[in-house]
Amino acid sequence: MTADNAADQTHKRSGGPTFLVVDDDAMIRRIVARALVSLKPAEVLETDDGLAAQTVLREKQVDVVVT
């Protein structure tokens, strides 16, 4: 995933912490994201590499980065 489409991998729940899940393995990323989405309310962002993660961190307020 590139930084341009990082926003497509967003699971939104307003009012809670924002997590950024960074992993190049899509299956691991999805498993972690699904577990975090269950923490209501929470917003979970996903990206597959460090460069895309840097872009997300510049554009959004992120409380926790999970790698």
C-alpha cells in the first residue's frame, strides 16, 4: 500500500484512541486491526510500510502505533 491510499484502510469510530497498524503482512495487519476495532470507540488506520506510516502520522493525530 502506498501513502496515497493509506486512508482507504481506515476503520472509523469517533471518540476514542486512534491506532496505526503498520505491517507488511496483510493478514497480520487485518487480524490486529480487527482486534483493535473491537475496542469501542476506536479508529484504526492501516499501512504496510514505514514511509506510508510517516505520511499518515503527518496528516492524522495518532495515539498508538502498532508494528
